[in-house]
Amino acid sequence: MNIKSKVAVITGGASGIGAAVATELAKLGVKVVLGDMNEDGLKVVVENIKKNGGEAIGIKTNVTLEDDVIKLMNAAIDTYAAINIVVPSAGIFKDAFMISTDRETGKVFKSMSTSQFMDVINVNLLGTFLTIREAAIRMIDNQCEGVLFTISSINKEGQLGQLNYSSTKASVALWPKILAGEFHAKNIKGIRVVGIAPGYVETPLLLGMKPEVLESIVKDVTIGRLVKIDEIVGALIFALQNEAVTGTTLEITGGVISKGLVK
Ligand SMILES: NC(=O)c1ccc[n+]([C@@H]2O[C@H](COP(=O)([O-])OP(=O)(O)OC[C@H]3O[C@@H](n4cnc5c(N)ncnc54)[C@H](O)[C@@H]3O)[C@@H](O)[C@H]2O)c1
């Protein structure tokens, strides 16, 4: 797909991967519609894009609220008359073991709360569902070609302490297969579905970790370093430009070792 002059809707656009994707796509001539709960962060990203000659708008959005997501998608259609690229990058984690036992007594003293579980499900899973459903409705009705992405993670393979997060990332890694199949069955043409599963990415969150924690993460990455945010953005642009990529999830991890094998 030729991406110049296309329209992208990106959630989680105020920070990290979402902000980097928005900034890079705007440089390539894509009109960008950003949604995030962080209004101040959105303003900074939108202003930067505009300063560099790009086109962008920011809409305060909570991706767990259907009405907010509908407003975001309507803003894209009202402002730029199309939606072609959808990147649901809004995501959170709330790590905890499901059960913690006391070393001496062996009895349970703590468990993952229902809200720790549901908050992550709501943002990462429900939020992604609402985002790509509302985008797909408008893409089909307005005959827009394009790509619906899901943002998974290497921890779709399972990670201790991430029963909630890993569950959401395993789910959205599967969705490209289901949705590309559904569109084919319904004779919906021109909309591809692609998952992106990053490994440990050089984001402020990881760079802010204690050096010894960071070291223990990096020792299990075969390329010997964190993945650069540009490498995630590059993979997403590759998927946009290569029409043979659909119904699959691309892993961009640098090769994360688990039990001697790459995860
Ligand atoms: N950074 C990594 O190493 C890494 C690795 C694998 C997967 N991922 C995934 O990539 C995505 C982006 O991660 P990131 O590192 O850029 O995170 P980030 O924290 O930098 O950005 C996430 C953004 O989502 C927004 N957000 C959170 N809840 C929201 C809600 N309910 N509605 C709207 N916006 C909301 C936040 O305000 C923030 O701006 C996430 O889905 C994450 O799970 C990240």
C-alpha cells in the first residue's frame, strides 16, 4: 500500500510506541489522528508533528469507553474523510502473582485482585476490540483500504506475574488470523489485519529500571540489547507497504531466550 496521504488512527499516541509511530507516519505524509487519556502528552506529540510540517489532531480518549472510541473514529472521518491505518497502542500492565503464599506457613496471604485483572483486560483487550471494531465499520462503509494492527508482546508466550497482561497479548496476537479470515468469508476486500509483537523495547519505562534489573533482561536477548523503538516502527511500516503481510503477528524481539530456546 502506498501510505502517502493515508489516514492513521493511533491510540496510546501520547507516549512510547504510539507516539513514535505517529511521528514517523506523519513524516511520510500520513494524516494522523491520536487518541489517549493523557491530554497534555497528546498536545506535545501533535504540536511536534505540526512543527515538522505534518498533519495531526489529538482527541482525549479512554479506549475502554465505547462512546469515546466512537468519537475518536468519527473525528477521523469528519476531519480527513478516511481511516486506513489503525494502531491500538494504548496498553497497561499491573503485574502480580495470582496467589502469594507465606514462606513459613505455606498459607495464602495475598492474591491478584479482580481490579488488577480487569483493568488490564479492559484497556488491552476491550480497548483493542472497540478500536478496531469501530475503525473497521467506518473503513468498510467508506470503502477505505488499509491495515488494522493489534499490538501484542513477546509475553504472549506467557510470563510469570502477568496472568492478566499475557492473556491479553496472546489474544490480540490471534486476532489477525480470525479477522483476516472473517473479512475473506464476508468478501470484504482491501483490509488487512496484522499483529506486532515487540520484545523488550527501549522505552522510558525500561530505561528507568534499576541497572541490575535491566542487565538481567538484556542477558536473555540474543542481540545483546533492547529493541529500539524505531525497529518496531520500521516493522509496522514494512507491514503497511507489503500487501502479502496479513493474518499474522510479526515478532520483533531481538530473540528472547527462555529455557535455552528463543521464546
Ligand atoms: N515498551 C515495551 O517494551 C513493549 C513491549 C511489548 C509490548 N508493548 C505494548 O506496546 C503498547 C505501547 O506500549 P508503550 O511502551 O508505548 O507504553 P506507554 O506507557 O509509553 O504508552 C501507553 C499509552 O497508553 C495510554 N493509555 C493507557 N490507558 C489508556 C486508556 N484507557 N485509554 C487511552 N489511552 C490509554 C497512556 O496514557 C500512554 O500514553 C502497549 O500495548 C504495550 O503493552 C510494549
